Amino acid sequence: MQIPPPKHLSPFIRHYIFLESSKKEIRNVRLFSDGSTGLILSGDMNLYSSGSEEHMPLSFFYGALSSYKDFYSKGPFSLVAVVFQPYFLNLLVKASAKEVRDSIISVEDVLKNSFQRFQENLLNKITPLTVIRDLNIFFTELIIRENTSDYDFITAVQKYILQHKGSVSSKELENFTGYTERHLERKFDNYMGISPKKYSNIIRLHYFLSLMNKRKYNENLTALSCDAGYTDQSHLIREFKNNVGLTPKQYLKTENKMAVNFIEL
């Protein structure tokens, strides 16, 4: 279930996602980059990082992802994912987004007990819409306390990239902003955690994903990749595998897409 935020929060929050599972067996899941940062809230989740076997905090922030992260869960769970606009995490954790890139950060380490009541409500099976309503109030009060004017510039550049579906060159961004490529990279490192080029590539890749899902792969890969702005099909496949860990055909055959960038393996 995906729920949009109220209009005044949309510059900071893309959407909420509620997920739950009653299955007792182990489930392998993958989160891959969509250019966003976010928050996972749960009161009962046993989630582990694949490879390191590290037990994830019940609630955690995740920074901008360079590619993908694999996890596995043990037993039933319910969670709310708050998908941020990329720069919102910078405001919450009071650190450069570059410093927390590819990182998992326990909510308690940053905001202490601020989210405890939300975790308890999820544990007590309070309806997700009620939890999300209360989160909207919490984030609204937080933003009122913060000076958010510094985000106007990065928001404008982000919108420009989104409007062009990621198919923008460094020169076009320089002309749009009036800043040099290096200055833009510093801004993006601080607020977004990734470079303008990397963010543009991710947006273009997700535009290709949307075309592929919409058309159910009835058209050949060359036509779809061309529509998404790729001139080299091999480049598309290489970029897809680097970011998603699968080929386009493997992704399309994945049955349980809990979100566009959160899939069960």
C-alpha cells in the first residue's frame, strides 16, 4: 500500500509504503537505488543484512544507495517505509549526505526516542493510516522548526533532472544553474549524497523501468532503451545490473515487487 504525503510535505517526502507479511519462513529481499533516502519503521521486524548477517535496528534511516543492498527477514513483520526526497535525510541527521551514503543509521542513535511511539503502534497493530497520519504531524512540526530555505536550489536542480527523465548532460546542468560542474558536485555531495551524473543516471534508469513495466516488455529492448534515452543497449544492461543486480528480463520476471525498488528475490 503506497500513500502520498499531504501537499505541504511533498517537497520532503515522496510517499509512504506499508508492508506486512504473515509468513514464517525466511524471505530474501533487495533494496536498490531510486535516488531517494528513507526511513524504515517497525515494531516487530527481524531483518538481517545478507553477507554480514548483521541484525538491522527495528527502525533505521538509509542513505543514498550507490547500487543495492540485500537483506533477509525471519518471520512475520509489518513496517512503514517513509521514502524521502534525497535531501531530507541531510536535514534530519545533521550531516553531509555524502557521509551517510550507503549507510544504515539507527533511529535511536540520531533522534533517540522520537519514533518509539510509532514503533509501538505498529507492534500493537494500530492501523497504518493512523500511524502515517501521526507521522505527517511529526514531520510537519519538525520542518516548521527548521530553516529549509537552503534546499530551494537543490530542489530546483532535482526537478530539472526529473523533468528531463534523467537525460541531461553536465553542460546542460551548468547552463541551467549558472554553476560549474565541480560546484554542482559539491552541492550534490552535501545534500543528495551522490553526484548530479549518478542521480541523473538513476532517474533515467527508473524511467526505463516504468516503460518496461507499463508495456510488459512487448516491445524489444532496443526500442525501450532508445525511448528512455539510451543510445547503447549494452550500456543500459551494464548499468541496470550494476544498480539492480539483475538483468532487465530477470527483474521483469520477479514476482513480488513490494515497491518499484524493493523486491523479493
